[in-house]
Amino acid sequence: MNKGIFYLSFAYFFTTRLVSPLKMLSWIAIYPVPILIAIVLFTGDLSWEIILTAILGMCATYTLYELGYLQNDASTIIKEKNPTIRLEPSAILYVRNRWIGILVCRLFLCGILVALIRQFNPAGFEVFLMSLLIIALTFLIYNELRSWINVPLHFLLVCGRFCGPALLIIPDPAFLAYLVFIFPLINLLERGAEPRYNLSWLQDHVLSNQTSGRWIYYLVISITWPIICMLFSFNLVTTLIFVYLFFYRLISPALLR
């Protein structure tokens, strides 16, 4: 295994989580594309500055986020009864022995990306920094625990990962709520339904099903969001992101097969 994946943005995530071209396409469809669409629908603008700022935000976020993955795959697995092994023994030993170096390198790279973002003077720069801090602090706790408390902690992590780069452009509470509905909320339901957490009320929930539950969720939101738009004076066009994800979740299982 190329040791460079432990130091470079996205390299570790792509190597250990997106292990096929189809998974890569799926990730693109549910992460960078919805973030950019959400920004466009709320701002009506997609200049190159906005695109570049958002992409740099995603890069900085994952540079930090992957440290949590690395810690989990090299150290936390020791505490688990049936851990998912993603690294060969020599790679696990390498990460443990070089952890400080990996940590410093990634923090330095994250700092460079943040400095580049600062040059564009985005409105949500401070909010974005807070999202990075939330990710770092939450992972410290998350990787030390293995109980139902990991479900809300995972929700915080997903909110930081998904919402942070978008809030960099639009630091608005209403936009944050919109972003949570786009992905973190359905992800929370699916995560909580995993058997290891023993949350039976979620395991039996129709929306926790990772196939039909996903398109049902986006169908319901696509129908109810226009009502929210009328109540809170949001632009009705913001509904389009839910329609996009409804069709993606409805069609993608068949396409992936």
C-alpha cells in the first residue's frame, strides 16, 4: 500500500471507502453535487470563486476528517468485537508508529487550504472554522466510545462534513436547516438503525431502510418542502435538490446492479 495515502487529502478515503468506480460516482452524486446545487439554489449564483471556495472547503474538511478514519482503522479497531479491517497489519503498524507525523502533516495541509480559502474572504469563514473544530473534537470522543452515544456524535460529524463547506458561502441558520434535511438527517436514521446500537425503534422505521427508505424520505421532503417555503418565504426553487435526490435514490439501486 502506498504510504502517501495517509498524508494527502481524499487519498485515504478514496482508497479505503470508495473501493469501486460505482461507489466513487455515488459519492460524487450525494456529496459535492448536492452541496454545489444547494448553494446555487439559495444564491442564484455559481461563479468560479464560489465553486473554488466550496471545493477548497471540501478538501480542507476531508483532510481533517480522514484523521478520524485513520485513527479508527489503526487504533479503535482494537476495542471492537467484530471490527472492519481496512488495512493490512504492516499499514496499521505504520500508522501507529508515524501517527504524530501524519497528524502534523495533515494539520499543516489543512492550514494551507484554510489560508487559501481566506483569500476569497467568504462570508462564512468563521462558521467554517467552527465546523472543522467540531469535527476534530467530536472524532476525539467518537473513536473512544462504542455505544448508542455514537449515533448523535456521528450526526455531528456528518453535519460538519456536509454543511461546513456550504456554510462557508452562506452562513445562515435557515440554510443550515436546509442542508440538514438534504443529507445528515436521513443519514442519522440509517446510522441509528445499525444493529450494533440496539435502537429497535429505529431498526423498524421505514425510513431506516437503506433502499426504499431513502427514496421515500426524499419523496416526503419533496412534497412538504414547498409548504415550508411558503411558511418561511424561501424560494420554491430550493425544492429541486430534494427532487434530484428522490430520482437518484429511486433509480440508482437498479443502475448500480
